[in-house]
Amino acid sequence: MTWTLRPSTPADAGWIAELRAEVMRPDLERLDRFDPLRVRERFLSAFAPAATRIIVVGGRDVGSIALRGAADGWWIEHFYLRPDLQGRGIGSAVFAAVLGECEGPVRLNVLQGSPARRLYERHGFRLETEDPVDVFLVRG
């Protein structure tokens, strides 16, 4: 399936917040942490359009990924893909492309028990630290 990335704009915030709630809901419910308002507010309070790109498939906006610079490398954040498109190789291809832009360590966090962790580990991420809710991974 062909995909592209486009720059994000402030107008993307609303639909990405909704996508985040949809994508994260199963894991947050499993962890007894789902709050429909908080899941959206956390995204909206941290949304940085300049660091975020939109995943486009077939002319439709279907996901997002953010790459934030840090003093010691990079953070990948807000990586969401519509559930009906997951498992088709799009996420892996987007992830690999964005990782190819990074020099130095790259970090991210994922919820405990999330199947997304397997994707990250296939791309060379390893456990850095964890708590009862979050798993922090690093590569490089």
C-alpha cells in the first residue's frame, strides 16, 4: 500500500486527538486508565505541528508521527495509524523512514502490554526502563 507523509498544521489537532483516543483505548482500558477526556487533552496539550507529520494513504489522512529533538538524540511521539490499516506494513514502513532521519539515540514510550512494542523491537529498540503503565525503549 502506497503512503506519503505531509507536514502537519494546527488544524490537524482535533482529528489526531480522536484517532489517539481510538487507537489507545484498548490498552488504556486493559490498564484501567482510560479517561475519554484525558486521552484527548494529553495530546492537545503536547501537540507540536512543526514536529508532526501526517500519514496519507490514498489521498486520506490516516495517521501521524512526531519526531522531537532532544539534547541526547530524538523522541518519537504520537505515532498513530487507523486501526483498519494496521498490520499491512504501513506503520513499519513509516517508522523505518522516520528512523532513517535520526542520528544518535532514539527513544519512545509505549503502554505496558501494547502490541506496538513488537514493532519497535523489530526495529532495534530495547528496554530502557519501565513502570506499571509505561515502557520506555531506546535504540542506538
